[in-house]
Amino acid sequence: MLLVILGAGASYDSDPARPASTVAAANRPPLASELFANRFLFGQTIDRYPPVRPLVPRLRAAATDSSVSLEHEFERIASEARDRIAVRRQLAAARYYLHDVVEQSTHQWALDEAHGVTNHHLLVDRLGEWIDSGAGRVCYLTFNYDTLLETACYDSLGMDFSDIGSYVRDDRLRIIKLHGSVNWRRISTNVAASWTGGSREDNSRWLLDRFVDIELSGDYEVGDPYEFSHGRLVPVPAIAVPTERKTEADFDLPTEHLRILRDEVLPQVSRVLVIGWKGRESHWWDLWRGARPTVARMPVEVVDANVDTAQTVAATLQRAGIGRCRPGLTDGRLLRIYGATGLLCPVVMKAPRFQRGGLVSLHRWLASATASRAAPCRDGRSGSAFWPCPEPSRRASAPTCFCRPPRARVWQDTACRD
């Protein structure tokens, strides 16, 4: 099984026509450090949720201080909230703030300006072709709140996410969202709405005034978390506040999704593709080590803003227990690093299979690699230019077999533009 891990960088640089390496845009979906940046849209959101205002200076300072991080500051705030009701109210308002900031900035960036054309579409389409060929299964694990991935799956593959079970129903392609989603809501167990309809501002403020009394069930739904219906239990956004040390209790996803990830997905993972993720979530590594107690030797692709960053992420993955690597080198049993490939910015790649006479990006690489046909292995299985056969020892004698990919070097060419 292929595990595709998506971090904030995948959404930040999701428009192929406006790569972050060449286009500066103030309205990109925010990275974690930019969630409370001084943007006009973010200021409007602060005005909708006044209780979040005391937290904003602290979080902005943490985002610009190299000695701490926004996640670390949120950890401190969560600790304070255990003893102070006022801070609990501020933290509840921060959930609404995060929901609106991510939802609206992503909508403006990807739909209004890019007309829905994102790198996610090509990735999902090519891997969908890989799945349909019978080559394997895919699980997308995303730490992002946005729905760019769901939109790509609907547009490219016709997948419908109208109910919460649809995310994990088909074991050939599953989506796991550990930190929740802007289109999810959790249902309270003890507070009912006293009217139908209402604006986001009115409904959320009414809930924030009663946040101490609200108890949440384990039930999740796909729907608008601001939708009120008279006499019905009220919903709240299913959004996990970004902190450094989450436990399973701090995840914001259905229990069944977490069980499937732990018991059915992780033990079967044989390949990993990491896109725009730094690998710093200790709670995720606890899950991984629980399902994979021994060091996993498997092909891993790391995609990030530049080669140095990709190598740093690769080292993090290695320390945490995914593969072993020598940065910059690749073979079927070592961690393979393709820094800055495609979803983020172009690189020069030197390898017999991937050379195209200059700059190549991941969408071009995927387009050519998944269309290539590899010679069959001795047991009748085929590798591919993108995902080699998992058993290099069974390599066929045919020169076009990709069961054991050649070594490759990759570096960023800062003087070129895609």
C-alpha cells in the first residue's frame, strides 16, 4: 500500500500556474506559522470571533520567534485553559477562527482564482490510474483542514464524500484526516438550538456563550458546522487546534477512521510519498510506532520547497523509524529524496528514467512515469517507473524492468524557471 502524507505545504503551493518559487501571493492557503498573520481576510475573521483577540499577539509572536513555534504556544494556551474558563472560551473561539481562515482562504485561492485547477487533481488522477491497473492501494493521510483533496477526488475519480463513512469505505483509496476538516461537524449531546437558520456570527457567538455547558458526542457528520435547526442538537466545527503533543484523544476524526488507520492501513504500508509535511507531529509517530514497531525499510519520496528542506525532512523520517537513507542517493531499499519535485517547485533530475533534458516537475514526472510500462518480474508482477516492484531480488533480465531503480542525484537549479 502507498501512503501519501500531505502537509500544509501541499495546499500552500497547490496552484501549478502560481508556484511559490516564482509567485508571491498574500492570499495563499496559510502555512502553520501564517495562521494568524496580519492579512485583511484574517482580520475580518478576528472581528467575527472577538474572544480570540487576546490570543492573537501571543500566536503572532510565536510564529516569528525561532526559539518557539505556534504549535508550542498553543500547547501553553491549552495548558492554561485547564485552570481558567476565560482561556477555554478563547480557545473555543480559535477553533471557529481556524475553520473560517482555512475555508475562505483556500476557496479564494483555489476556486475563485485558479478555477479549481490544482496539483492535487493530477496527483489523484495519476494514482487513480495506478489503482485501476491493479498495481496497489492508496491511503491519503492529510494533516490539513481544507478540502482540496476531496475536490480533486470528486473531479478526477467521481468519488462522493456526502457522508463521513465515504472517506474510508473503499479500501483501494482512503482518506484519513487526523486533525479534522472544514466540512465536518461534531454533534453536541446536551445543547439544542432555539432557532432555525441564523448567521455564522450569531450562531457561533451563541455557542461560545454556552461553551462550558456543551458536551460533544463521538458522532461526526459531513455538513455545515454553523447550521442551526430549532430543537435539534447543535453542531460545532471538527477542527483540532495545532499543538505539539497530541494524544489520540486530541485527534479530531471518527473513531472508526482511527481504527482503520491503525489496524488496517499502517501495517500494510510498503511505500510513502511525503508532500509539504515536516514530520514534527509526535502523536503521529506514536501511532506509526504502535503499528510498525520495527524499523521499516521501504521506498519513501520527500517533496518539499527545496532539496535542503527535503533532506531535513528525510532525516526526521529516518529518526522516527521510516527507512534508512543517505541523502541524495536512491535505490530500492533506501529512502529516496526528490527535493522540490513538482508540487512545489522545479528541480533538475539526473536519472536514466527521469531525464527530460532539463527541468521536470512532479506532474510531468507522474504523467510520464505512470504511462510507462515495465517488464514483468519473474513471478509475473510488474514494477513501474513510479513505483518499483517491492521485491528487487525478483528483477527480470529485461533492461526495461524498473524493479531496482537506478541511483539518482537531484538538486535545485535556482537560475531556471519552469
